[in-house]
Amino acid sequence: MAFKLQDYRSEVNIDWCPGCGDFGILSALEMALNEMQIAPHNVVIFSGIGCSGKTPHFTSTYGIHTLHGRSLPYAIGAKLTNPNLEVIVVGGDGDGLGIGVGHMVNAGRRNLNITYIIYNNGVYGLTKGQASPTLKLGLKTKSLPQPNLNQSINPVVLAAVSGYTFIARSYAYDVKHLRDMIRRGVEHKGLAFIEVLQPCPTYNDINTKEWYEGHDRPVDKTGKPQQRLYKLDETGFDPVTHNEKELDQKLTQVVLKSSEWGDKIPIGIFYINENIPTYEERISQRIPNYKELPPAKQQIHLENGLPNIDLNKLLDELSTKLEK
Ligand code: SF4
Ligand code: MG
């Protein structure tokens, strides 16, 4: 059965503010899943708290709207239990890089085959626009009484040093580019991270759509605004780590390239490394039939509904091991 684009949309009324970049992200996500023809019932989208947290409500896939900053542990648990599921995690910059940053870093050590998308708008939109961990030092959005006192986190660099093996950045209003980045992330073997620059027209009046499109800059030779965003793949940038010897150089170029900000902001794939085993592969080395018989497929009860685990036998085994 072929799935149509509309098969990925739920009937829930979308209540993001008019013009919010989240609309572009939702569309790109649906387009990517549709292009790959992944059945909606085979996808689970996990979210935390924030405007982005509503995403699973608006799709027809399975979805879990979890706690603030805790979407990754839920997603990791689901993927380990049923590695055949397509697991996608979405969240805001406040959710993932503030309260949830410990989970973001530690997920990198495991390299599960899941995709994590951060909607980066520089503010906590759902709670009226406080400065988030990605707002640059000294910026004063209209929702702040005074300029931001904190340095900002670069999500791409954090993902790189944490061990994510696919790292990209895209832009919420460039839906085709974002669709391609999500597709590449989902198809990647290992943990994929995608930062999406997402204007929040309600609370961030600095990094707006017009700002990304360069309307405040002098026009170019053709009389058009000079876009701030440029595509890495059009500059000959090579994100692929072909072997272990290249690792230092590739990670260094991620730091340097992703730190460009201001008049020129790169989007595209910063880093790909498929030489590192996934967590599922590491588990399979210890439990050879893990992929064929993961926890989700194991029988846990008898026909009469009673548990099929004989606790006495288990306790006997344990006590024997202790005696040894
Ligand atoms: Fe979007 Fe900002 Fe409105 Fe939230 S507050 S829905 S991020 S525009
Ligand atoms: Mg935010």
C-alpha cells in the first residue's frame, strides 16, 4: 500500500501562532516520512515540553508527549525494546539544551539508530519568550526586560563532541532542504542530530524570517536581499569521516564551520561517521538473537494470562550463581 502525504497528518487542530516556523518543520517531517514510504504505524515521535512538544499531536504516527527534557530517555527505551520502530525525537532548544542537556550528551555515547530534531528559536516560546540556552550573549528580544547575560550553546558542536554520528542544520522555512536533512538523518545508521533554525515570530524579534533572509543587509548586484543562509554542499564541504585517522580533522571542521554566524550562516550536513557501531549492534554482540527477538516480541504470559516466568527457577539460578 502506498502512503500519501495526508496519511501522516492527524485531525487535531494545529494551534501554533500564525507564521511560526514549526509549521515548516511539521510539513518537512511528513514529507520525509512520505518520501521514504515509512508506514505511520511504524513511526513513534517523542517530544518534551514546549511549542515543539505538540508535534506528535499533529501527526498520525504514534506519539508520546513526555516530560520536560526527558524525551530522549523515553525514545531510547522504546527503540531498545523494539528496534524495528522508526523513532524520532523532537524538542525545543530550551527542552533539549537546558533541562534535557544531560540526556542529549549521554545519548551521544550510545549511538542508537534514532533521529533527534531540535527546533531552535532562541527562546522558551511556550512560556512567553525567556532566553533559551541558544540565545546569543547580549541579545535582547522583545520578551526580555534586559539583554541576555549568558553565553549561548552551539547545538551542532555539542552534538559533535557528544558522539552523534550524523549532524546537520537546516531552516524551518526551507522545507525542501529540511525534508532532505530529515530523510538523510533517518536513513543514517546511528544517532542523527538535526538543528532547525526556527523563527518564533511571537517572541524572537531578532532572528526573524526577514533577518535570515537578509532584509537588513545591502542588496546584492541583482537588487535582491543577501541571504544569510548558504548551503554547505554548494561549497565543496565534505562531511564524511571515511576512517578513524580523519576523525580529528572532521570534528575540527564541524566546530569551525558551525560557529560561523552573523552575515553568513551555513546549513546542511556537517558530519557523518558510520564507522562507529550502533548501540543495537553492540547489544547484538552480547545477545545474539536480540534483533530477531527483542523485548517487544518476547512472550511474557501464558495462554491463561499468567506470567510465564518461573520466579522460583530464576531465584534458584541466582542463588546458585551467588554460591559459586
Ligand atoms: Fe511558534 Fe513562538 Fe508561537 Fe511557540 S510562541 S507557537 S515557537 S511563534
Ligand atoms: Mg525554543
